[in-house]
Amino acid sequence: MTILFNLLLIVQILSALAMIGLILMQHGKGADAGAAFGGGGSASLFGATGGANFLSRSTGVLATVFFVCTLALAYFGHSKPASSGSVLESAAPAAAAPATAPVQPAAGQIPGQ
């Protein structure tokens, strides 16, 4: 079960990083106006409009993979057996231990001398 959990976690991280890269490579809506005045849109790797379709579809596929991995990780994380208690409950007995009384200096003695 931990192998599947780790595999899903790796796929989710890689898809998130790839999505970030693809989103940063895409042009905004304002880039079309610049291409009309000789922005060099036809000299791109995927043609005049092929890059936008390829990048947006790839982003959609990666977003789907990321979403499915997130749901699977949430399911596997929820189905794990709960521990014996929370961290706060285990730390509570140590904090409730009685403190020792502070040592009072003898009359006429100044602490630190």
C-alpha cells in the first residue's frame, strides 16, 4: 500500500511541475494582438495556432492526472488506520507533571554573586 501511495505522490508532484512549465510557456490573450503586427507567430514550432491547442490540451491532460492523483491520495490517506491519539494527547501527561517548588535563597544572599 505504501508503494502505491508513494507512486501516486511522485506522479502528482511531476504532473504539478509539468503543469507549471506548460502554463508558463503559454501566451496570454493579449499576445494575439501583437502577432497581428508581425509578432512572428508563423515561425513557432507548432505553426501559427497549433502551439496553443497543443499546450492547452497538454495542460488539461496534466490537470486531470493531478486531480485524479489528489483524489486517490485523499482516499488512501483517509483509509489508513488512525494512530492511538493525537500528538497533543500524548504530550498532555508530560505537561501536567507537578513542578518542583523553586529554591529560595537564604536571607542575606544575593543570587548571582
